[in-house]
Amino acid sequence: QVHLVESGGGLVQTGGSLRLSCAASGSIFGIDTMGWYRQAPGKQRELVADITSGGITNYADSVKGRFTISRDNAENTAYLQMNSLKPEDTAVYFCNVVMGLLKLPYWGQGTQVTVSS
């Protein structure tokens, strides 16, 4: 069993900041990529950012320059620093971890981020 616990979501005004955390626990073996996805009402889930075990990052164009993903490999934790938030960033944010020889994906339960205008 793998558990992903997300925290840090909430309500913030336009231009504000939030920091999301995702802690992986349980049967952890060979975490490859850790990432954040989001899903707004009526829309498909989309990649926000991800980071490899070697620290290579990838961002959606819509968040480049505003969001920063990082990870602590020793703690099996990923972070998403979100600055200059916009109402269109409002969504449920999901942590994703790809792990093991089979590169299986695991998902967190999601945390709500709401940006008021």
C-alpha cells in the first residue's frame, strides 16, 4: 500500500501564494517522477508540473514563471510553490507519484485550491 497525503490547499486572493505538500508513505520503492495535476469543474485533469528523481522539472505553459516544484527524496515529499495565483488556477490539485520497476502511478486524494478575484 502506498499513501499520498496532500496538504496546503485553501482559499487565497488573486496574486496570493500557496504551498502544496505531498508526502508519500507505505510501501515506497524507487520513486521516479513526482508531480502535480489539477482538475477544474467540467474540465479534464491536466499536468501542472512534475520533477524526476534527478531534479529535472517540467511545467505547464500556464504556470511557468509562477509555480515551482521541488522534492525531498529523503522524505519522499514533493512541494508545489504557487505564486501570483489567478482565478483560473482554481481547481482540485492531485499529487501523482510514479514508482517501481513497472513505473506505476499513484494518486493522492486531492486538495482544493480556490483563488478569488
